[in-house]
Amino acid sequence: MLGILTSAGKWKKPAVISLIILIFALASFLRIDFLVSVHHEVSHDTVHYDIMVRQLLEKGVYAYKSTEPNAQVTPGYPLFMAAIYKLADYQHNDPFPYIRGVQVAISLITLWMIYVIARKLGGQPAGLIAAFAGAIYPPFVWSNAAVLTETLATLFLVIYIYVQWIAFERKTWSFAMLSGAVLGLVVLIRPEFLVIVFALHAFYFFWKNEKLEAFRKLAFALIGMAIVLSPWVIRNAVTLHEVVVASTQVNPFLAGTYPDKNYEDGLVDNRGKTQMEIAKERLKVGFTEHTWTFAKWYTIGKMKSTYSRMYFGSGHKPLYPVIPVLPWNLFHRALVGFGLIALVAVLRKWRQPATLLAVIIIVMSLVRLAFVPEYRYNYTVMPLIVILDSVVGMAMLRWIYVRLRGQSSLTKARGQEG
């Protein structure tokens, strides 16, 4: 069945252009109307980002939740904010509306990349379906008002996927290095994505069965990543006197050690210990003395907490009904539920480009198990799930159509013989 994944089908160009224009007009209207029609709230993290960026611009100190330099968060999003603060003349104007406006543009570019990737994998129909789903998926609308990393990180992630795909298709060092550079930008925004460079090149190693070429591509990707990350690493070495490639924040890891987010469980004595010491002790005690509780939490519990509901952004009033006629969370759960079917379908015939998306979804889902689960953490992989759903869904429809057409032709032939 999945052999049809790359069949593009014959679509008339004017019809395709018209549908694309309609989809992007709808996407633009929903995002802009959302920004201007409701009151937007800010999250705890946004408040601290604001303090951090103002401190950076006014005192030259890069620090999160502190007045002393640190590497608690990577600089990708704070520097993005700082650039817009300067352009907006933040001392006289509220910079948040400007950030939200730019994020709408970022969201539309991301939607275009969703369309391009889905079209490349499954043909024009799959691309259009993925674009339409991405246009109306509520978190892709609501996230534009959140002054947080999700929107920017997702843009660079889908760009990375496209560039990495080209790097795997061509035996040139330039795209391999470029893929690493783009992933470096993703890491500067969301450091947990660092691991996928190794996961995807391991996939390429077995997919193409070209050992030397796989190591060569990985080496160039690492060089590209190192070039992008080097200013951050050098800054940390000079300022903090330690090698920090990503960030030093431990709190999400510690918070993840509390089953069902019961932060008052009293499992260990926290007095006089660092966050990392508390986290390690909790894991040791939890998995030895409360094995079933911790095993369930670090598997089914965290997966459910991450994927069962969609991301609502930072909050707004009144609630903006992106899809008034459809229960919103039902749409999300349908995407995730069919996503599981799509993953199984792709992995059954894994020697294909679509598996690249499956690897990222699986690896990042496993990485998330180490940290506190939040609904917002499913956001960055939802474009990949939308693409896989569209590609595999269209492949299934084509397969059914071919079978039905074949049976109809057979029945007609038998009728003529009779």
C-alpha cells in the first residue's frame, strides 16, 4: 500500500493554485482575527523572558531569573525577542503585539513548509490536506499570541527536515553541513532537539546501507552545527568558566520525577540539596521502592499527559473558536490517534523518506519522558503528525480506490463474457 506514497497524481495547476490561495487566506484570517479580537494573557515564562531581554538590552547581562550571567535558557528565542524589542522601540511601545505579528508570519511560513513536505512525500492531494489541517488546527492559531519558543522552534524544525531530506538525497557536503547548521538554530531555541542529528543519521545508515557515506554526512552535519553553536559555547566558557552546549536548567528534569505532578509527595528530604541531587535521589527511591508507580509514570503517564490534550497557548479571553462546528480536542485526538496508525504503516515499510518524520516523532517522544510533561510539548511534533496523517491517509484512499476500481473492472469483464 505504501508504495503509492510518492505518486503525485495529475492535478490541474490553476485548481491547485486556487486551493492553495484559499487555504492560506483562511489561515491568515484566523490568525490575524485571533490576535485582534481577544485579550491575550502572558505565561510565567513570558514574564521572565521579558525581564531577561530588558536586562540584556539595558545592562548587557544575559541571565534568566537572575541578575548574574547564566545559561539557564538557550539564546535563540531571547535574541529573537531582543531584536523585535529594538525595532519596536520597547521603551515607548509594548513589544508583545509586534512579536505576535511576526509570529503570524512565521506560522504561515511553517504552514507552507508543511504543504511542501507533505506534497513531496505523498503528492499534491496529501500536501493540500496537510495544509488545510494545519490552517485550522487550533494550537497553530493560538500559539501565535504566546511569547514563547514554540512558534519559532517549529519553523526551523520543518525547515531542517526539508534540508536534511535533500542532504540525504544528494552526495554533496554543502547540504549536509547546512542541515547541521539549521538544526543548530533549532537547538539554540529548544535544546532537546540536539539528539535527532544522531538518530536521523543512524536511520540513514540502515536505510541506504552506505556506511562510509553515513559517517561522512554526519561529520559534515556536526561541523555545521558546531559553527552555529560555537558562539554560545564560547560565551559560556569565557563567562561561566564551563562548557555548556545547550542549557543548565534542571527544573524540568526535577519536576518530571513527581508522578502525576504531585509536588508534595514527600518522597525524599529536599533540605540542603541541589535540584539535580534531589532529582537523582527521587529516581533512585522511586524506581526501587515505588517501582510500578514510577514505571507507569515514565511511560504511559507522561505520554498521556503530553499528547491527550492540545496546546492552548498562553491563554486568552474570550476563548477564540477556531473551529466552531467541531469539538476542538476531538480534532487533536483524531490527529494523534490516526498518527499512531500512520507511524505503524510507515514503519512496516521503513525504507522510505517518510520514516524520517517517524524517527523524529518517536525520538522526541522518548526524550520528553525524561522531563515534566506539558501539553505544550506536543506542539513541535504536531506538524509532523499532520503530514504523516495526510500522506498515509491519502495512500490508504488510493489503495481502496485501486481495489474498488479493479473489482469493478473485473465484474464488468465477467458481465461482458456472460
